[in-house]
Amino acid sequence: LRLTALLGFVNEREGGVLEPQWSETGDNYLLKLFRDFVFHQTDEEGRPMLDYAHVVENLSRLDAGTEDRVLLTSRDGGSLLIASFSDMKRCLYNAVEDLRRRSAV
């Protein structure tokens, strides 16, 4: 639940004191692709797949920060990135820390 909440804080965030395309650049874009990889899987015919085992397995790998690598693809197929779960975990915590620094709390 904690990782899902953190991904929710970071993904698709726009406006405010942040740059308009904050979630579409650098490490934050990697996290967007990871979110799509985990939660927006489709089958060969483009139908949505609801694979809870896939979600749990990959969130667990993210939580552990394993060195396993995964191929992340943009929705249009124009971007392909290979990243380790340890890289994505670092990106996630850096993005959340950036939000904390910018918050009014």
C-alpha cells in the first residue's frame, strides 16, 4: 500500500509550484512507465489484464530494490527503457522527497 501511495503522489502530477511537465521528465518519466508496466498490462489483442500476481511480484521487487532489470515501454511504443528495481526505488524516493521539499507543510 505504501509504494502504491507513493507512486500515486508522483505519477501524473502537474501544476502548482512544479514545472508543468514534472512527471513527464527524467526519473519521474521512468516511474510513469513503471506504473504502466505494473498496472496497465494488456494481452496480445489489447484487452486489459488484471493480474494481481504481476502487481504483487513487481511491487515486492521495487520494495526490495532488487538488481533485476525490466523493460519499460511508453504507451505509444516510442520509448523503451531498461531499469533495475533498485534504480526505480531510488527514483521514487527522490521524487517523493522533491515533493516534500516543495510542499507547504
